[in-house]
Amino acid sequence: MSGPTLSPANHTPLSPLRFLERSATVFPDRVAVIHGDRRYSYREFGDEVERLARVLRSRIEPGDRVAFLCPNTPEMLFAHFAVPLAGGVFIALNSRLAGRELEYILEHSGTSLLFVDSELVGSVATARDAVPSLREVIEIPDSTIARPVVPEGIATGMYADFLAAADDVADIPLHWGVDDEQQVIAINYTSGTTGKPKGVMYTHRGAYLNSLGETFHNGFTGSTKYLWTLPMFHCNGWCTPWAVTQAAGTHICLRAVRADAIWDAIDTLGVTHLCGAPAVCSTIAEAPQAHPVDALRITTAAAPPSPTVIAQLEAIGVTVVHVYGLTEVYGPYTICEYQESWSERTAEERASLLSRQGVGMVQAENARVVDAQMTDVPADGETMGEIVLRGNNVMLGYYRNPEATAEAFAGGWFHTGDLGVLHPDGYIQLKDRAKDIVISGGENISTIEVEQALRTHPAVLDVAVIGVPHPKWGERPKAFVIVRKGARVTAAELVEHTRGRLAKFKVPDEIVFPLELPRTPTGKVLKFELRNSN
């Protein structure tokens, strides 16, 4: 006897395109997008996406790559739906990359159309000459800033004119879905800190499921006012362009992350949610405008947030949720789920618990911490191993790089390269990148552990720790400390401060005070630059 079979009656390929189709139909008059003087209802959101998609469909073949180089503007949000609706593959470019870096990504991906914000046109000045596949460069002005002086001869057209062409192709049919849910919806390029950037392929299915997880864990609803402090070019904004739209919440676009702009949005637009790196948390907590709020939820990742900053935000009514993930897993994969019993702990103890990476999100499987033989390490909170992941929210693979894909998927799991421990309660805690661990006299020293100890000093705003060569011990930790404005502290005072919090061999030998730390656009400290500077 044969078993049940799939048919159109019981199976529809998953795609986040469905989210906008539904919200535009069910909540057409609800405010969908706010950006300065611009407001879009969900009906208008859907209409502009359709117009853009029809013009794209008339100029690309299925599977063609279409790139956007923009800040967090409405056009960047619209592209998350319009490009896949047109049958293309969306590439959100890092707006802080240099011209040669952008050209490498455009060439490697074989991008055919590039849309670029007016302020960034100069960074792609030679792209059409350097990238054979690139046919058009469309400039996108932004009404929230005065149009800058834009070099001539780079853009082939303007966004408004491109959209106007939709009137000529109004009869092109659009399908708010896909025939194959494993079809690639986007390619996200890694930061390339240890080599050339790799193109991480996301599928419609993976994006759909990760969006559901984001909506569930963040508690997105129709009342959500989501502030775009997280770059949309980073893991497609952790799939939040699709998730907030799924909930029919309001996207509040933010061109640049500044403390005054963030607090103005909180106070005047009723922001309920935002995401970002710990640096964003610090910006909010340290701002002169900071004050108690009724309800604000910040989801943070990129590096373990400082317990000190968590405590600061908690004190003004901000809920901080810590997640962990990578570009290769659509952004967040684990979340530090809050336990009611933690409310009975001291603020310092609670902040320490909240800084852990936690457990698998609802759309993901549980993370494992394994040794070199892929055997799970003891759940003792001390034995370090590599964090490995698998499931629906692991990338399809690296674009045009089967060797790197095979290496990343060795043993049937995705190898993160992150070192962590598993606690008795099943929560994982990141200890370091494999390449950042300090091995001193045969002992492993977690740079994150040393950083967290230093951050507990009231004068410390930010810190990064690296290993430097030592003639006797092999390596010793060195700390780079950013001091809070108006505060004073010496290296000797910080060394003494850490002695009560760390084993003696973990206390840094050297502490220096640079003016700033080198970072990626997503907030990660570029430790290789610090190592190279020694």
C-alpha cells in the first residue's frame, strides 16, 4: 500500500514573499514604513514592491543577481521583496566597503543590476568597467538628506525613472511565491577578515522559517514599532525585514545609528524593538538622552554583551535579549531564554546569565559543543569545544565555493569556528573564536572572559583582548581599553581590579588605551588588526 503523496492541496513551497502579500491585503491602511518625512501604508508598500518587481522582471532572467548598496532606507527594505518577486537573487552590499571590495563581490556574484544610494555612488565609480556582468547602475536619492554632489557618468539611471517604467510593463504577471522553496533568495557575503569574502546562500525556505523564529522570540505584533539600527545588509537584517512585515508591524528606517536619532525615535515614534551589536547597546545606555522607558526590547549579538551594559539598560526599563549566530545560519540561531528564577538573583548575577548564548531558537535545533572527534564535551560549564550547528537555518552553501562548503559541513554539521562551553542547564556560552584563544603555558585563556572582567570596572567603556607572543609562556593576554568620557583609570588599577575576578595567569600583562577599536560594520572587533599592530 503506497503512502500519502504531496499535492497542491496539501503542500505549498515556503517563501517570505507571502508575508507582504498577506499584510498588504489584510492591513492595507496600517502604517508599514516610516522614514523621515515619508510614510507608507502596507498597501503602498505592496504597490511599490510590485512596480519595482515588474521592471526588474523585464530586465533580468530568473536567478540573476541584483544588488543594493544603501543605508537602512525604505528602498533597501522594498528590495528584500521586489528582487525575489521578480525571480532574482538579492544581494545586500555592505555600505562601508571600499570600491575594490565591492567590485570583488559584484564580480564574484555576477551581479547584473546595481542600485546605489546617492551618497555612495562614488564608491562604485569603476564598477561597470571592472565587472563584465554589470549592465545598469541606478541611483537612489534619499529625501531625508540633501542630495550630495554625485560624480557624473557612473549611474545609468535614476530610481524614480526606473520605477516609472512599470507603467509600460503593467501586464507582467507576478507570483507571490516560488515553485521550489530551496531556491536561493539572497546571497550574503561574509566580512572576509581572514580572506576573500564568501557568498552565503539563503533559501526561500530558510528565510521563511527564520523569520517565524524572529517573530516568535521578539514578540512582534501589529503594534510593533521596529527601529532599524541593525544594518539590513547584515544577514538580511537577521531576516527581520521579512519578520516585521509578517507581523504587519511598522518599520522605522534609520539612515545612521546615532544616539540622538535613536532616542528621538524612541520618544516620538514609540519604538518597541530594535536589534544591534553590543556597541549599539552602549550607545543607547551612555547617551545623554537616556532615561527610563515603559517598554523597549533590544536583541543583541555579534559579541557577548557586557554584563555592565546589560545592568545599565535594565535599570532604565530596557529588556536585553542575547542571541548568537553567524551569517551562515541566517543570523540568530540560539537565544538566551529568560528563566523566572533569575529574577531572584542579584543584578550582577542576572546580567552574567543573560550574557550567555543560550539554547536553540524554535526554528533551529540545539547547538552542540564538541571536541576534535565530534564528541560532545561534558556539560560542566568549563570544558571548551567547538560550537557546531545544523538544521533548516543553515545556509545552502557558499556560492561558487564547493571546497569551503564541504569543509564547513564536515561530519554533517556546520562548523562555526567558535569555542564555547555547555552549562549544566543546557545553555551554551561562547568563550572565543578558535583563532583568538590565548594559549599561555599550555593553558587556554578566553579573551572574552578577560574582557568581561575588565568591563566590570566603572571607568571602562569598551575593551578588546588579544594574545601576544611571550618568550617563556608562548602567549600572554594584552588588553586595549576605551575609557568612559570624563573617567580616569590607570593600567595598574585595572590589573588590580581583575585580580579579584580572574585566575592569576589570566590577568593581562599589558593594558593600553587607544582612542578607538577597529570594528566591522556589524560591531565585531577586528582583532587581527590589533595583532598586526603589535
